[in-house]
Amino acid sequence: MLQNLKLNIIMAVSIIITSLFESPVFNQQTDVIRILVTMDMLKLLVSPIVGGRGEVVSIVPEGVEPHGFTLTPGVIRVALNSDLIVITGHMEWEMDLVERVAREKGVSPDSMSINLLELVKSSGTILKINGEENIHGFWLLPDNAVLIAESLKNMLSKIKPDYSGEFSSNYVSFKSRVSSLKGFLKGLSEKYVSGNSKVVIGFYAEQYIVEALGLRVGAVLIGEEEVVKPDSLSRIYEGLRSGEYSCIVVSDTALLMGNVKNAIQQVSADTGCQVAYVSVVSSNGLENYDSMMYYNAGQVYSAILSSRKPLSTGFDIYRLTAFIALFIILIETIIIVRGMRK
């Protein structure tokens, strides 16, 4: 009897775990465009363009590191039921998904998917880090976001030609919002970034946020191997203590890798540096790309300015810090309220 109880418990746990990885699901409506994205963050680029004409769901569940995700039969079934699949193009399982779905449907991959990495490599900006192309987080750079939105507009217009005018209008609105975002970020950079300001980042993806804010990467805590290297840690300690690096910027995906969280907390405690927690894969309940970037900017500038000593311009600095802090609180409050309503 005890053995049967153990088996039942194991089966129940297995079902729960499986359901977590088979959570993407479309509603049964037939008059909407069904779009599947591989990561939650991509919804912030897709939803504003498709508007009310489509439904967008993501594959990777909250709290799961996307690079280590494994395809399941449930995900394949959902993908087969989609009209369009949007992938970042930098993870092997994404390529496998598109190829399997295209083969099953008997169509070419290009006709039912958008590979964002191929798109940005051909017409956008891929930054370099440690002498090599950084293919992590490129969708966060404002100009790349606009390029992606334009490609989505074009693809959606092919799928539903009757709504092409609406998709075009949505794209113009999105582009205008991103233009305002760029102006805001440029203003902050011109006023509060001095020279070649450098920061430490947790993982490569954060570089695209840092560059968008007019900052530069001084050191990376964790690389492709997804583990903290002692030599990197040593350089980071030296740079933070000397004042060469102004803060640490760490993303949601970095915190899911190895012992990054513990390392970040230890470095912060030992050096007194501030940590800015940003999002590169999770939308955190937000619905617009620019809102997410304002949030990320608030996190980073708050960390940088909080670490500065009072100067003759201290009044302006602390006023901005207070403004950013209030903005962050407002955004986080909205997220909490939305979460309570679900």
C-alpha cells in the first residue's frame, strides 16, 4: 500500500511538472491570428502590432531559463495550431521547433515563422562583446525593436491582407513610441553619463540595455558557459573598488544561471556597489516594449545615481533619483494589481 502511495505521488508530481511545460494554449476562436513566441518578452514587440486582430502566447514559462528549455509534445501541438511562430533564432530548440512544424504542415519555414536573429543580422545591429557577436538580448535595442515590428507588420499583412491598414497604423504608433523612448534615454545619458561610463553585467544579454542607455560594458560576470569564473570575479572586484565600474546590471535570465544570484549578492555586500535588476526575457506583466525599457532605465540609473556622492549638482541628481524610484514603484504596483486580478 505504501508503495502504491509513493507511485501515485510520483505520478502526480510528473503530471504537474509536465503541465508547466505544456502551458501555452490558444483560445478556440477561429477569426484571430494565432501567434506563438518563444519568450515572454517577445510579446511586447508582437502584441502592439497585431493589436486586437490576434492572440499571442509564449512557450517558455516564467522562471525557466530559456537556453535550457526542452521541447515537449504539448508545445509542438500548440505550434501546429499557430499561424505564425516568432523565434529569437539564437537557441537550437527554436530552430528545431520551426523545422518540425514546417515539415508537418508541408510548408517552408519562412512562410510561417520569423527568425529575429537572421532579420537583425541582415538589417539591424548586433553588438560585439569580447571580440565576438553578442546574439543574446539583441531584441532590446530600440532600433532593432522597430526593425522587428516592421517585419511583423509585413508578415501579418500577408496572413490577413484585409487588416493590413490596421497593422500599418499600429506599426506607426509603435515606431513613434520608440522614438519618444530614444529621446528620453538620450536626454538622461547626456545629463548624467560622464565620458565612457562602464558597468558590470551579469550575462551578455544585458549589454543591449546598457548600450541603449548610453553606457558601456566593463566586465561580464558569466559567459556562454553559464558559470561564474574566478578570474572574471577578481577583475570585477578590482573595478568596482577602484570606481572604474559604477554598478552591476543583472537580468532575470542571468539570475537563473549557476550561482549568479549568490555571487551578485556577495559582490554587492563586499564592495557596497548597487545592483540594477532588469528584464530581458520576462515581460513582468507589462504590455509595451517602451514601458519595459523605461522600467529597465529606471533600475539602472537608480543604481548608478544612488552610488554617487553628493556634488555641487546634488540637488538635480537626487531629484532625478527620487523621480526614477517613484516611477519604478508605480510600475511595480501596476504589476502587482494585475497579478491580484488574475
